[in-house]
Amino acid sequence: MKVKIYERIVNDILADIKSGLLKPNEKLPTNQELAEKYQTSGVTVRKSLATLVNQGYLVSIERVGTFVKEREQDLFLVNFSLEGNINEEITDIETEDILISMTKVKGERREVKTLEIRRMYFSGSMPVGYSIDALYLKGRYMTEGIEKKAEKNIAIMHRIFNSYEVKKIMEVTMDYPNKYISHRLLIDEDMPMFCINIYFATLEDHPIGKRTFYVLGENIELKGKSCYE
């Protein structure tokens, strides 16, 4: 049976990781370089890398690159990413808004000031997911010109959330998103969706942020396994 290109990319990278040719924390070639090497599209390359991110072999940092993950430091029992778990191919991610807001900390009554980034995920022209990233802030944070710093803020947030020195706790529930999110995802307000909350904390259990994904159940597949298999 003919092996699909995305499966070949997955198998080749996995073989290089297991053989030691690709070492922990080593940066992979860019998506464009991999696409040229395998004579395929960027969408196929992203799908292959997302599969390995979901399996815990790679970590992807937006606007920085994709790296081999140190599995002995992996704190996940379940890995999740929209790119890896969603049944549709993610072809575009649109940053909708970046703002300062107040967010309630899990398990506490207090609210803290947060840097909040909201994004839409598309498969072709169809919206398939919505995410809200909230990074808890300390002290004074200047809001002036925040839109101009969007790329820098997104990169900083992803670097923190993907750090090996950060604990991640995931909760999956069925929930009803607010009217705005339902409208953006082209669904009825009374239609429940998967709500995936990922809470981030230091190794000393100090909360540092939260990520929330909304996605329809028919569009997603969740898998769990031991991270040391």
C-alpha cells in the first residue's frame, strides 16, 4: 500500500528522533524547507508536524519554529492542539483581538489582570475553532499601542506556555459559548461545543495563564496515553 506523503514525513522525523539523529531541543527545518524536500504543500507539512506535536515528540512555538521535545521532561498525560486533534486541516489562523482584561483564577475568588489574545481557526473558508489565551500579568502593563505589539506578545505568550518549566492541566467539558463566539463559528447559540481549558502554572503551582478552545464535537478527536510509552 502506498504511503501518503504526510505519513512519510511523520515516519522520517520519528525515525530520526529515535535514532538520535535529531536531538532534544534541536530545531527542525522550516515548513518551507520540508515542503521543498518532500515536494508537497505547506498544509501537508503542518499536518505532519502537528501529528508529532500531538504525540509529544515535537513542540511548536509560533513564529519561532518547531523543536524536538525532551520527553523525560514532558508533564503531559494527554497532549492537545487544534492542529493535531481537529479532523479538518487548519489552513489559516486569524488573530481577532489582543486586549487587557480581568480573568478569574481557577480555584480562587480573585480576578487578575491578563493579556488576552483571541484567535479564529479556519479550514478553507470555514471556521472550525476559536481560542482565547490569557497570560496573567503582574504590576503595571501599558495598554497603549498594544495592537502594534501583537506579534511580539503572541510570541512571548507561546514561549511561556510551551516552556518545559510550566505545568499544564487540561479539562474537557461540554459548554455553550457566548453569543459572539457562536456567531463567529456559524452555529446556533443553543448548540453545545467542546470546551478545552488548559491551565498553566509554575512548577511551584503559581498560576500564570489559561488557554480555552471551543470546537464542535464532530470536528475533534481526543487521545490519551502515557507520555513515557
